[in-house]
Amino acid sequence: MSRYREIKKATAEVVGVRVVRKSSTKKAHEAIRDFIVASPALSYRHIADLMGCSRWLVSRVAVEFDVRRTRGRRAQARRKEEQ
């Protein structure tokens, strides 16, 4: 099972008979945001592989929380990959 699914499952709340997915999704997105901020040397692709989700989701979460990174040749993640 992927880390993203584990996070969502752990943060899900049961209300009556149904599982409240919105709050667990919010908490999972916050976990991805924290991971993006904590590891600026990793590319979104590597973060997605580690979290077990898509690169699109990682970039969507970055946009959602306004987490900006340097782009282009001097980006820290790209320098790390080149070495």
C-alpha cells in the first residue's frame, strides 16, 4: 500500500456509517505539502514515487498551498540529479 493511501486511511474519520473523505484528503495533502517543504532537493517525481501518488497530485498540492520552487537550470532538485 502506498504512503498516500496509508495517510488517507489513518486520517479518515467514521461518521455514522460513512467515512468522511474530505478531511482525510485535506490531511493527506498537508502531509504532501510538508514533505515538499522539508525536501527541496527532491523533484516532484521523486516525491511522488516516495509517497506512492502521481506527480500531478504533488504539483497540484504545491499549487493549492502556494509552495513555490525555483525553476530552470539552477533549480536545486536538478543540480542534485546532475551530480
